Amino acid sequence: MKWFAAVLLAFGLVGSACAADASLVQRGHYLTHLGDCRACHTEPGRAAFSGGLPIGTPFGVVYSPNITPDKKTGIGDWTFDDFYRAMHEGLDKNGDYLYPAFPYPSYTQLTRKDVKAIWAYLRTVQPVQRENKPNTLRWPYSMDSAVRVWRALYFKPHTFQPDPKASATLNRGAYLVRALTHCGACHTPRNGWGALQTEAELAGGTIPVEGWYAPNITPNPYIGIGEWSPEALKSFLTTGRSERGDALGQMRDVVESSLQYLAPEDLTAVIAYLQDVPAIGPQQPIAANTAPAIDPDKPPLGMTLYGKHCAGCHGDDGHAKRPWYPDLRDSAVVLSPNPTNLVLMILRGGFQAATEAQPYPYSMPPFGFKLSDKEIAAIANYVRRNWSRRDVPQIQAGHIATLR
């Protein structure tokens, strides 16, 4: 058969096949980034894709599996059809149900071609022998019958279908947002069974266990991203920083491990789609802030504490030292009717996203260990009272206690 290989080489056919394989793997690498696969399937301090990351849910803890090509403990003995069935139908190699903490309700929409590319890339990563950890779900959620009922009620395999009336850019954006990057998994509210409330897609939702609030990302101008410019959205998605605020909590991780790698044309498509979906939420302006002026001779507690702990970075007037620290004026976190993220940031602190464009993140120290619930509520209310254009609800100390 040597002569046959020589003929193929002479006509460039072997080289073309290798190039095609390399192109498929490269494409899979890109898609794996956007799907955020490494972040969920890698426990800190462990090998990439070797699983074991605990994922908290209201029903117990799910541990991500090993998806390296190890034949004993990973997916090395899976076929592509096995892998496609897991992504498309939420079933493992043996036909057992996968728990929907794995976002197969979104991944089901992926094209077979894209799943093939992801599969090709995962076959090239370093095999790691590491046994999967069993999930620790409470009864009855640990029973297969519970998952079977959930699937019957809330899941139907389907592939993304482009809208023939929409442009190619909008269809690409819809595919990326709804399927591959699965934005709705966090930014859509869930019912008591943990299923997405599709009638409120992208209208915002609380992330279980961690407690962060994934805000409304429809183009509602009052509680969504309707006032965000394309430039602000581009900066936020690729660096985690913008004139409207910085990425917090899990969103920071998503920017670091996934969204910063969006190709320019895909970034344009995502922004176009998010600005085109129906706006969900109040369709009239929220009442303007009518808080009375502060008497400088009798500064309230919040003003005193803000000057002591916050003004050094965020400015006496809420105008921070950019790009290192986020402005509080016009910040989406401050403007939001839901104060959760503002409170959690004061309580827990955190780092900005570390990206190729902004590799040196600045941090905010946590104040939960040194300030009381009353003091944190006072700071948050001072910030919202002074630098929100809207009449936002006051935060009570009892609410702080529930978030600690």
C-alpha cells in the first residue's frame, strides 16, 4: 500500500486531511472556550478537564465528571455518537440520565458539526486517570425517577433553527447566546424545580447557593441593558470592565474563561442579538430619586463610613479612578432595583477579571468581617441614595444578614 500513500502525498491529499483535522481541532478549542467547558470540568489545583468541581444546587451538590480521553475514568472509550447523545439528549454512554446542572437543555441546540469539533478537541487533551465523584443530592432528587419526571415536563431535544426573517448576524448571535454560551442558564429565572422560565428568558435570575444575581440582559432601558452602548457591552464582555460597571461573581469567571475569547464577528453578533431581543420588565420610567439633600453638619452613618472605607478608590463623588476601579455613578449595580450584588460585593469583596486585554486585575477587600449588618446597609443605602437616578428601595439590616 506504500504506492497508494505516495500517490495521495503527491496529490496533496494526505496533507489536506491533516490540515482538515487540525482545523477541526482548532475550531473545537474555540468552541470549548465559548462553552466554558474547562471552567466547570476543572477543580482548582487539578488537571484541566479532569472533573471533580462541586456545583451547588438547591437540591444538593453535583460534581462535574472527568472529560479527558482517559479510557478508564474519562471519556476515552466513548464514541462520537455517545458524546453527541450526552450533549444533545442529556444521556451518558450507558443511557443514564445526566443531571441538568450540566447545561444540556442549552447544548441540545448545538449543531452536530460543532459538537464534532468540540469532540475532536477534547480527544487531544492530556488523559487523566481520576475517578468521578458521586453526586450528593437530597432525596427524592437523587432518584432517576425525579430526573425522568423533570425531563418529561421541561426538556425536549432539539437543534437550533435559524429565523428565516432575521439576518445572519442575528441568527449567529441567537445561536451563541441561547446554545453555546448558554447565557440563559444564569440570566433567566427558574421555577421551584430548577427549570428555566422561558417566558422570561434573559430577564434575570438568582444563582443558586452562591447568591449572586444575574441581572436582566434584555434591552429594557430601566432594569436591563437598554442604556448600554455597543462599546460598553464590548468592553464588558471582553475585559469585564465598562463605563456601566465591572463583572462580579461568576460573571467575572465567565469573562476570564470564556467570553474574552469571542472572535470579533461573534462578539458583534452577540451584542446585536442582545440588543434585539424583546425587552422584559417595566415599560415606563422608574420614579426619579427624590431623596432630600444631606445636611453636611449632620452626616449620616453611611456617609461617614463611605468616606472612611470607600472614597479612597471610588471617589468622594462616586467618580472612581478609572480604569482601575469602577465608577458608582451610573453603575448598573447601583441602579439595579435588586441590591444583592452591591451588598455581596461589600460583604465579600473580589477581583476584577484577568484577561489578555487587562491582565492585571485590581481587587476590593471584603468588609463583611469588620462591619455590622447595620453598617453595610448604611453604606449601600448612601451609595444608592446619592448616585442612583432612580427611586430604589432602601436596604434593611435584616437583608444583609440573609446574604452573609
